[in-house]
Amino acid sequence: MHILDAGRTAEALPYSALVPAVAHAAIGLARGDIAAPERKVVTIDADSVLLCMPAVAADISVTKLVTVHGRNARHGLPAIQGEVIVFDTATGRRLALLDGPTVTARRTAAMTLLGIETLAPRRPSSVLLIGTGAQALAHADALIAYFGVGEFHVTGTSEARAEAFAAGLTARYPGIEARAHAVPDAAPATDVVIALTTSTVPVIPAQLSDDTLAIGVGAFRKSMAELPPSLLHARGIVVDDVDGARHEAGDLIQAGVDWAGVHALGDILAGNVVRPGRTPVFKTVGQAAWDLAAARVATRGW
């Protein structure tokens, strides 16, 4: 069995291969070729949970085990820790152990890239990132690597954090432009707006240009919300996984959206649903099938 640490896991998951693999998995999930039940969430304490996410396909299968400890900063430890176990479906032979947080960060960013590729009216050159954490950095890396985005606007829980993130991004990629803003509304219009927070109140501006794609990534509980109700009711809604969104997308649940009008990206890619004529909003909550897609890329040729 191959055991890959965080660095080697990242190297094994280039976005050029990961995005089409996630698209293939989304179509497979829509067609019933992948069995991926709703993830099991077990409470550890008031600030901590254990997540178990299995997915089975004809070629390989995965189980991701992740713990989220909200107060780990005081111990000098990351909040999210875990592994993705990959095995051959026919025999159960273990193929690999991948770093869970790295797989999560990269496949989540890859799903965002796929959403932009499918739903945005044009290839993006400018992006507003709402959030300054690890997932925001993973998305910036992905947007630069895949689309060559050269203009970023950043806002976070404080202007100081946004400034530090923007400065770090320009140091990491000297050729790009990154500017910090006190609040999202103060940022100029961009091609895409991506929220990567655990906010309990909407952080994406309600008033956006009709051709700006809004994407909510961070909120994953019923109590959380990044997309404003007015925007959700004004546009079509596409999600990465309808079943997961029904239970975890606080934005949509709190807004009381009509679920009959909420469609999975995989159904659009599979041709089961027509792509919205106007620019929709895109909400992701995560799915074990996307971990399986990452495992297919990482273990290709083994």
C-alpha cells in the first residue's frame, strides 16, 4: 500500500487531471454508477465531530475518516485531520492512504473549478474571495493553476487578515494582483465571487452583476449561511449534491428555496437537466464521490 503525506498527496492531484476526474465522478453519481451514501457525522464534543464518508465504484472505492476539532489552535494542531483509504473494489486490496485534509482541499477546489467551467458565462480573469483560511488559499492556487486568474480581491473577518492574505498571495505568485477590502461590498465587480467561510449570516453581496457567478463553499451546517436569500430566489440554483444540500446547505434551507428547482451539476453534465439560461448560483457541500475522483487520479497507473 502506498502511503502519501500531505506534500505527496498534493503532487499526485494536479488540477489539470483532477477537474475532469471530478466531472466524470459527478456524471457517474448522477447515473448511479457510484454508491456514496450521506456522510456519517458523529459528535465528539460541542466543538468536534468525526466524519465518515464512503464511496464505492466498479474500479476503486474509498473511505474518508476526518476529525474536526474546532479548538485545536490552542494545542497548536490543525482543526481538520484525517485520511482517505483507497482500495480495489473487486478484492478489497488496499492501494493507498492519502492525506485527508489535502484531498478535501483540492477536490473541493476542483469542484469549484468545474462549476465555473460549466456555469460561468466566460473564463474568469478576476475573482473575489470571501475568507482567508486554508480553503481560500487552495482555491487561489487552483484558480491560478487552472484558469490563470491574475486579479484577486480578498475580504475576511478583519481587514488585517485580508491584507495579510493578499500580501501572502502576491509573494507566492509575483505576477498576480491581490487587493484586500474591509467588506465584500467594497470590492469591485468580478467575474466570480467565492465564499469560503463558516459564517452564520450571508456574506456574499445580494446585489451582483447578472453575469457574476456566486459560489458558496464554506457553510456546511444548517446554522450557517453565505448566500443571501434574495440572490437565491432571484437566480437558478445548482449544487454539487442535492441530497447533501438538503441536509447541510444552511443557505438554501434558511432561505426556504423550492427544491424542485435545485439541480445537481452532475445532472447538467450528464444531459439530464438543461443548463440554466441565466447565470445561476452554485452551492457545494462536499461528497465522498469527489474523494473517489481524487483517489482515481492519485492511484492512476498503480
